[in-house]
Amino acid sequence: RDMLSETERELFEEGLHDIGTEAERMSRLVQDMLSLARADAGYQMERSPMLIQPIVEEVVRKAQLLPRQAEFRTADLRNLEGVLVNGNRDYLQQLLFILLENAFKYTEEGHVSLDTVTEKEMVGIRVSDTGVGMEQEEVPQIFERFYRADLSRGVKPGTGLGLSIAKWIIDEHEGSIEVITKKGSGTTFLLWLPQWKQKQLES
């Protein structure tokens, strides 16, 4: 029977890879558009009191498999033990993945880190990188749909919708986000979520 030459096999495998990559990109775009369509339609995600620690731990575990060149550093998450938020597990995980994928995308060397902080009424999740950063004045625009800050810092693949979805999820959880960045010195996203107190469960 006919056998593929080495060159033909390489071309075949390259073609399969390209098809797979394009299918993945289209799937991501469809999912992103669906999320934003829900936001536009006034969709209110179901939320319930839940422990935040297992959610963050699962994201950290899965994030180890994301494509990346930077080292991934995570802090001890024991300070989240027993902390409750009124949240939606799937959307909170999507939010954290968006922030981590964004950090990995723009950090070709150095590291991306995730750590947490708790205050009396809030819990903070911080994603920092040592990547290319951006101008601070760009920050108000990065959550707009299709805005590409990377036009000035090397175009990267993506739909331009991720941070818009992240902002919607944050708003639905009555949270906020701080962005600290400097061109050439990396970016830090600090997500704040209200803690759900036990007395609220009992009332």
C-alpha cells in the first residue's frame, strides 16, 4: 500500500493542527458571544453561598495545563478557608481563567502569580504578571468589547471579548476590579468579591 512520505506526513499533521486550532478559536468565539448575548438580554446568573477556596484551587490546578511560557506561581490559599461568597461556580471559574489566560498571553518570560487576600467584608484574588504591560490610561478601555490594547504591544490571538465578559461576571457578583500596570513592567488585576456572612444564611 502507498505510504506517506515524511514531508507529506508533516504537512498532514500540520494541517490537522491548523484545523484543530481554528475549531478551538471558533468555539471560543461562539461561547464568548453567547455570554455577551446573555448579558445584553439582562440574564441574571444563578448564585448561591459557596466556599471560594475550592473554586480557586480547581482553577489553579487546571491553569497548570494552559499554554504558557512564563512560570506559574501560586501562594498558599489557606487564608481562604471557610470564606463564603454568593456566587456562581462556573462563571467565577471562567472569570479567573480569563485573567490567567490574559496574563500568560502577554508574559513570554518571567512569571505569572496568583495570590489572595481577605479583609473584613471582602475577599481579594490577585493575578499578576511580569509581561509587557500597558499604559495606565488604557485601563478604562480594556473592558470594552473588541478593544485591543495589544495593538500597541504586539498583536496576540484572541476574540477581544474576554475582559468584557470578565467585567460582566464581576458586576453580577457585586464585585470590583483594580488594574495596576506599567508598560514594560507587567500588569496586576486585583478582583474583589463581597464575603457572604453566616448571619446572612441564618436570616
